[in-house]
Amino acid sequence: MIVTTQQTLALRCPACGKLNYHQLSLFDFSGRRAVKAECGCGFNLFTISTRDHRSYLLQVHCTICETSHLLTMSAQDIWQPDLASLYCPDTEMEMGFLGKSQLVREVLDKKQLPLEDLLADMDYDDFFTTPEVMLEVLRSLQKIASRGHLYCQCGNFNIEVGVFPEKIELHCPKCDSLAIVYGETEEDLRVIQQTRIIELVEGGFTSLDGRHFHSRNRKG
């Protein structure tokens, strides 16, 4: 088996939402030292320690359930050549990635919400029903997604986005769940600005706007 001596650990900061990439080296653990990392905002992201270089303890603050987890990992888990996902033990959802830098960045690039690409060539004034409201709704939605707080109950974070004059459709291609975020009124904007997490109902339908909240199962 090939063992690498350098890995990249990617985690999103629960405090500010920034995606952090941290380089780990086998030599960082010489003398049985613990390795700690902070986000640029000062939040302590993780601590990794080992006593024998065969078993490692990773303490990490989870952005999904907003608590601290202690994960036990083997040397093979840490230094293996493939990409590994770190899962929240409570929800079994992805909370980070570990592997070679190129592999980690490639998978995370695919998971970013492509709102900027969708809007790049769009004439806002002619397209949206209420342009000033919808643009702010989109900015709020982007912030939620950038913190890793837009996902489906089935465990998928790769949510497809459809932009319409009066609404945004969020679709999970894995279980076919759908959520609609409206952007026509100031009340619609207030609702999304006060929303911290958008969790699509597995196989279901959810609508979020200033007039009502509705959720139902689409299956059966």
C-alpha cells in the first residue's frame, strides 16, 4: 500500500462559514505533538493527536449539528492515498474531506452552489419580478450554502439550483426532493434572512416564503 506523508484536511468554519484547507504532514506529529488549526476568524477548527502514530484522535467542531465530535482514526485512515470523507457521527452527513490536495479541491469545487454562474449573463431588471428583493434573497441563500447549511435529509449536499422570476427551486437529484424559496416581497426576504439552515425533506416538497411554510412528502 502507498502511504503519503502529506494530506489536506478541508473543513468549514462553524463561526464564519469560511472553507478552510489545512496541510497535514506526518512530520508534524514528531515527538507525539498534537496538531491544532484555527480559522482566520480565530475559531479553533480541529485538534489531532497521537501517542503511537498508529491511532489518531481528531477533535472537530461539526457545522451540521453544531457540537464537538471526537473521532478515532487509524494511521491508514489519515495517510491513505485516496480521498476520504469525514462524517458527522450523529447525522451521518459529510462534514469535511481528507486526502491529497488536488482531490479535495476537485470534489469541493463540484459541491459549491453555482449561483454566480447562473446569474452571470442575466438581465436582473427584466428577468426578476422584484429585482432588488430577489438579489438579496440570492445573497442570503449563498451565505447559507457557503456555511454548508444547505443540504437534503438523504445526505446529499450537491443541490441543483433553478432561478425563476419570482422564486428559486432547490432540487436534490439523489432523492428528487424539491424546495422553493420565493423572492417577491420584503416578507420573503425577511424569512430567508432569518433562516440559518435549509434542509430539503427526503423525497418531499418544501416551500419557504413570507406567507406560509409548507412541507409534504412527494412519494406515494
